[in-house]
Amino acid sequence: MATKLSRPIIAILLVFLMATSGCLGASKDDKKSHELVSVDLGEETKRSIGSPNLKVYDDCAELESSLKSSILEEARTSLLQAVEEEYYWGGGMWAEDGVDVGMDESSAGSRPATRTEGVDYSGTNNQEQGVDEADFVKTNGFNIFFVDDGILHIMDVPEFGEIEHASSTQIQGNPVAMMLNEDKLIVISVVSNWNIEQDDPLQDVMKFWNGDWYGWRTSTLTKFTIFNISDSSTPLLDRELYLEGYYLTAREVSGTVRAVTHTWMNIPDLRTWLTYPDDYYYEDYSEEQRRNMREIAAQNSIQHNKRLMENISLKDILPQVHERIDGDIVTHHLSGKDCSDFATPEGALNRGYTSIFTIDLNSDVLSFEADHIVGNWPLVYSSKDTLIITENAWDWWWYWGHDDILESTNIHTFDISDPGETTYSGSGRVDGTILDQFSISEHEGVVRVATTTGQWARWWMQNPEPMENHVITLSHSLDIETGESSLMELGRVDGIAYNETIWSARFLDDRAYIVTFENMDPLWTIDLSDPTSPTIMGELKVPGVSTYIHPLSDDAILTIGLGPADEETGLGLDWGHTRLSLFDVSNFSDPQLAQTLSLSPVENPEEGWFWAWSEATWEHKAFQYWEPKNMLAVPMNTYRFSSHYDDDGRYHYEYEWVSKLMIINVTEQSLEIYGEVDHSQFYQTDENHWWYSYNIRRSIFMGDYIYAISHAGVTVTQLDTLEEVDMVQLVTFDNIESDVPSEETENESEDSASDPGR
């Protein structure tokens, strides 16, 4: 039997336990203290804005020193921010792949000798004629290629109005885009560590630092899986390349593909954070003491980083290309003998790599060129002869603490007129930030850009400069003394829409169209016929906002975006509809709104809550205008909630997934809804579709038919009658294995065929 303790004894024990555990706090004599220590963390790095021209490294030792200095300085800046208790929260991205495949029988069918893009069928909605942009749907008029949920689907089009499944091939990673040239198809996929099986030799290459996922050389690979697709039922694996870096975009001109990636090489144990002593949060420490403790922690991390970088070689921090040959991995080191393929803006410190990979699809052997800019996350534009890379002149860690440095953008140009070659031709710098690729243009040797100053880049400032928009022209100028070519400003127009920001832009020959927005949507027309003196010609204020501008002719443009939330005042934005706007620009000085058309995927939007969207409002490749029939196809989608009471007063509710392709008749004077293609019936199941993109995402006009493409499959609709005449439905399976023979082994047995998913 346990002995009972008296209440006084229990009280004494409780006091003793609380005191020994610290619950009652320390006595005055035992009060913790921290002796202040002098710490020299160095000054904030002061940089003047130097030349944006790319400086090619003279040797690998210079490149190594520059990279290590930049890595250490970026880490030090993060530590200084932590000391000041001011932090930059960067974003991230991830991708997840799955498996989705159709199992329809294939058939060759008869076909004509030729089908011409732009005449017989529509292709990708590209920014510039003759410059093909990568996308996850491609066609040559005889086949439709579609990458979705980890699978390359190839479908035959024996005759316009027909569709037959030819093959499905599993692709390693998350396939995001393709490039097509004659019988060569490049599938571009994003590969992460979880996409690579443990026994894959690529694991050994990427686990450079240690065996853990966080010790990989880089978090993401861009994979090029190159197929010979002369036989659609059996695509032959031609080559597998892995580029270290995250895929951004790709362009194809006359059989030459230029893909652009960006990466930061992983440096394990590089410290950008403070490790506090255990008693840092002791309540009696003063703020001065805590700050000194942060300074000491920062100093320790800085010294640690210096020791770490001394034991790292140049190859450790440069991107590489890996090629799979007969199951083995062959690594192509990109530094070369003198590191002359690497360049950086003069006067800048950076550690990110923007890489341009130039691949000749017409070559029978592997032929690629790699050029690297040590710089920031870029935007990419290409004409037939010029590739343009733009980047913020200063990364976040330069902006912090340097409020006197204005926003600016570096512009790097490359001559691509020679197929297979990418030659640096000069750089320049402009004020402000560039929105997207449509804010960049090259015409007859003149570079044109639209920029906004005073945006969100320096979020910590109490009174940042007010927003203002600009159109700037530049041309190449040769320095006789140095022999270097630079982009020099020719002319500019300022004062476009104070306190507003650019939502869309389009350059067409000697014209520019700019849409800005705050509460209303001004359309600006700008004359560029004299590049030394760009001139604002007209301004038209209309309700809503346009996010993409599409030219119809010299006299008319078509835009897509959002209408106003309040039709009477014209203010705000309506997120339940997509608005098309037709503008008459025959009088360039006086643009006029010809018509607007509001699109909704539901017949009665006022019944029940819904939020509708169209991918075409932010992705121009989803916007499909077919000039031969003056028709526009726009995908519209919603996940709609509706409810009602029955006759007995009981409440009912349901969710309805709606996915439609809206078809609009377009003239230079009018817009009219012609009809729709509905994929909604594919989704009215008990399954939850939130984590998949089940929407209609792309469309292709072929003859008198339109092909609508979604995760569910492909439907064929006759345009005259709007009747569905054929379809291929894609079915999801939990497991699939796809054997794809390479050209070297196509005569061998199916059991020995290679698998591109490995």
C-alpha cells in the first residue's frame, strides 16, 4: 500500500521541482548575461551600375574565382538580412508526373502527299512567323502529338474529320513541351530526383555531394527525348539528353532548336541562416545582446562558408549535359578548355546560369552548342535572325539595402541567322521591368521593348518610385576602340499611364500596342516608324483589361481578357467571364472599340456560384485564330457550385465540372458566338478532379473540322453542323510499361527494345 504524503510536503516538493526546472525563473544573482563582443561582418556590398555587356571569361580560373565570390556574397547578404531581422522569402515550384494512356487500335489509313500549315490546318499560335514555339500539342497535319500526364500520345489523322490512336509512350519525368521538325520529335520533360529509379546510373551522376536528395548537383533536369516518328505506331528512340537546369522555353527555326534553361547549382551545407545559442530567447536579454548574438552567429556562418568553398572545384558548380547511351550515362562537361562559353554582365556578381542549347535536328549525329550567361532568371524572345535574352540587372540581394539603385533590365542579343550557330552580338540596358515575351521585339535590326518602372521589385521601400511605363528602341553600335558591339538607346517615349502597369503588349512592324490597367483599360497606339522618336498616337479607355493582343490586319486587332465587374462604372474585374474586344485601328491616331463579347461556359451564370476562366487569357498558345474560316477557338472552364430546394423544402447542392471550347465568328467589324464543343460529359463522375487539369486546353482547325484536346481525349467536330464525328478517349491506368525500340535495335526482338522511360 502506497504511503500518503501530507499537503505541506507536497507543496515543498512542487516548489523544489519548479525551481530546478526553471519555471520560477533565476534569482537576481543568477541572472544570465551576455558579454558584448566586437564583430566585423564587413560592409554591405556597394555596387555601381556598370556595363550590361557580356564579358567572356578569359580562363577557367577567372570563372571559378568569380562564381565563388558571388556564391559567398549572396550567402553573406542573406546572413546580414537575418542579423537585421529582414528576410527575403523566395518562391519555388514543383512538378508531379503520372501515367495516362489510351489503348485504341491504330490504323495507317490513306493520306494525301502534302498538308500545309496555315493553309490546310492550324499550328501553334506563335509570336513571330517562321519561329515555332515549343508546346505540349503539335501537329504536322497527318498526326497529332500530345504529351499529358507522363505520356506521349500519337494520333493519326487519315482524313480530315477522322482521328485514330496510333501509340502511347511513357516519358520519364513530367513532359511539358515538344518541338517537331519533319520526322524528328523532341519531347521536353522536367526530371526530378523522384522521377529516377534507384538503379538508374543517372542517380550516381546526380548524387554528386552525397546520397541524399538534398545533395544532388541540381534539383531539376531538363530532358530531351528525341524520337524518329516516321512510323507513328512505333516511335523510335533516337537520343536522350539531360540538361542540368529548369526548362524555360524553346524555339525552332529551319530545323535548329534553341532551348533555354536556368539553374543554380546546389552547394550542400552552404549556410544562409543563423544558428542561435540555446538561450537566445532568454527573456532578460536586451535587444542589443540579442543582436550581438546574431552577429556572432553570422560571423561563424561566413567563416564556415569560406572554408566550404575552398574545397569545391569548378566542375562542382558548373552545369553539365548527360547523355544516355546503351543504358550508360556519358557526361559532357561544358567548361571546355578555356571556359569561353561562359559570360557575365560586366560589373555584376551572379551565380545563376541561363543556358542556351543549340541542337541541329537535321544532323545524323549529336550536334549541340552550349552558351551560358551567369545571370538572373530570364525572359526569351526570338525572331528568325535574333534571339534576345532579358534579365533583371540586379537580383534581390543587390536591391536589398540599396534603395538608390533603380529597377533596370539587361538585354542580351544573339545572331541566329546561321543555322546551328548562336553568336553573341551585344547587350544593352533599359529602365524598368519587362512583363513577358510580347513586350520584346526585333524589327529590321531595331530592338523594341515595353517596360514598367516602380513595380513591386523593391517591396521593402516605404516610398518606392511611382509606376510609369515606357517604350524604348535600341540598335547595335560598334565601339571602334574596343571592337565591341553594344545596344544603344535610339529613342523612347515615357509617361505612358502613370500609376498603372502594363498588362499586355504587341509589336507589329512599325506599330506598338500597349494595354495598361488600374481601374480602366487604356489601349495605347504608338508609332515606331521613326525608331529615334517613338510617338504616342492614340489612347482609348475601355472597361476591363486585355491580357493578350492578336493582330487581325493593319486595320483591326483582337484582344482577350476580363470585363468590368460593374458595367455602369466600368470599374473592377469580372472573374466569372472572359471578354473578347475588337478594336478598329484603321485610324491609328484614334483607335475605336468596335465590339466586345462576353464568354461564359455556363448558360445561366446567375444560377449558382461559379468562377470561370480561360487559359487563353494568360497563355497565347491556347488562343487559336483560324484565318481561312475567320474563326476563333477559346477554351472556357468552370467548377460550378449550384443548389436548390425541392418541393418538400429539402436543400440540395452539387458541383458541376464544365469544360467547353467556344467557337466565335470574327470579322474586322463584329464578333459572334458560332457554337461550342463540350467535353463536360467526360467529367461528370464521382471522382474529384481538383488535382488534374481536365480542361480543354488546345484546339486545331483541320479543313472543315475542329479538334478539341483535353486530358480526357480528342474530339472531332464538323464545323458546318457542330456535330461530333469522331473521338479518341484517353483512359487512365495505374501502371503502364512502354517498350520503344531505338533505331539501332529496331531489328531486334521486342524483349530487348529500349525504354525511354528509364
